Amino acid sequence: MRSRTDGMWWGTTIEAPDPSSLARFYAELLDWHIGHEEPGTAIVAASPQGPFFVFQQAEGYRAPVWPPVDGAQRPMMHFDFQVGDLDSAVAEAVALGATVAEFQPQESVRVLFDPAGHPFCLCRDGDQ
């Protein structure tokens, strides 16, 4: 975007029933830091320059369903994280509060749900 200048932030905003809790989950999972917190909003940052994940309070939040089901809330987006050791990465995510999805579409990818129910994928190094 031409109107952007150095120092302007960029990122992705995710709805959550508890933004602070979900921000702490991703900060631990990714070894990022909480960059800002206020009622209804929490921001996780890779560095002071970003990228950022912004978690915002969503009244009436409904977790997406994976795999998609007609009439249910569909996942609108998901994160993919490449990892070197899939089993270890899954164990770490589960220890932080993630759950493993029952349906797994690929051998080299694990679909998990974060504590708010958003799906995310851990992809073995070399596979995407």
C-alpha cells in the first residue's frame, strides 16, 4: 500500500470469546510476545515491527466447525505453521491448550484447534 510508511503496523485480526487468553496461547506457541492488551483486545507480535495477530472480543462468538458442515460456522481462515518435528510440535501445542482435530486430511499436516476453537495447521518441514 503506497500510503504505508516505516513503522506502521500490519497484521491479522481474529475474533475470540477471550482475547487475552487466546493471545497468551499464541504468544507461547510461537514464542512471540504480548505487544498490547486492553479490555476486549490483545495483540501478539513477532517483533516490535510485526507481524501482529490482533485478538478482538466477539459477542456471540461461535467456534468454526472442521471439517465444514452445512449450516454450521465455517472456518473463514486458518494459520499454517511449518515445523521440523510434527509429533513434538503437536505435543507442545496440546500442552498449551490446543486439541487435535479428529479429521486429518494429510499425513504430513496436523489440524488442531486453539482454545477458542479456531483450526490451525502444523506442517512438517519440507511439506506444505
